[in-house]
Amino acid sequence: MSVPSPSDADVQAVLHQLEAGPGIVISLVDELEPSILKRRPRPGVWSAHEHACHLPKVQPLFVDRLDMMLSCEKPVIRSYDPARDDPDDALLSTDLQSAMNRYVCERQSLLEQLHQLTNDEWAIEAEHDEYSHYSVFIMFRHLALHDLYHAYRIEERLLMKEWPTL
């Protein structure tokens, strides 16, 4: 399936959300009480800390995918699933402040690179093992939505009235 080229407005909307993502996440993280930061709602379900630390962990994956898509004629993208690819508690030992600093710095660097892409580069396609079609634009729209998904999960932890007894 051929992917239509994104409009300039669509690209600008994605870039705007990618720029806003770290600020939204960090603002939510700053509201969390230390006592609930690493608390999981139930076994196997991520804490706010894990949701926040996941974002800078996966950002280099998207940079690597972009590099591959810009340099290979027929790139093939392998999906990443933390439940499949990482130990269950892999993010609990991550230093949150360092992770958030990395998230901001690496996102800024990524945005500088994305602002330089041409319309043709935004439309470059790749084969993805999970998705019917995939392009540079879809990948970064996905990343923008991914930020919001994890921000939402962090806010759920922040607003929980009752935590299950462990």
C-alpha cells in the first residue's frame, strides 16, 4: 500500500506535538508524590516512573529507524515491545532525573534533524513487521502519540484515589 505524502500542516502538527511531549511528561512527573512514583497499580503494570523512563529509552530507536529509512533503499523495521524485549522491572532502577534530562536533550536534537527533512523524506516508506504501511511521517506521528499515551498513564497514577493493597 502506497502512503500518501503528508501535508505541510500535518508535518507541522506532528513537530509541534513532538516539541511539547517532554514538557507535558515532566510536568506530570513533577506533580507525583515520591511515595507513588514507583508504585505499580498491580503486578506487571508499569508505575509512573516506568512510563516516564520508557520515553527516553525508546527515543534512540526512532533515531536509528530514521537513519535507516534515509539511507537504505528498502528498509525493514522490526517492532519493539518492552513486554517481549525487556525484563519486567528493567526501568525501575533508571535514574528518573537523568532520564528526563536525556529525554529533553535528545528530543531537541531529533527535532533539529526532523526540521531539515524534505517533503520527499517525510514520505519515505519502510516495511514494518506489525503495520500495513509505514513511513517517516507515520513513525514520528506514532512517536508523538506515544508521548501522549504515556503521559496519560502517568496522569492516571497521579490521580489514583485508591491503590490496591499489595
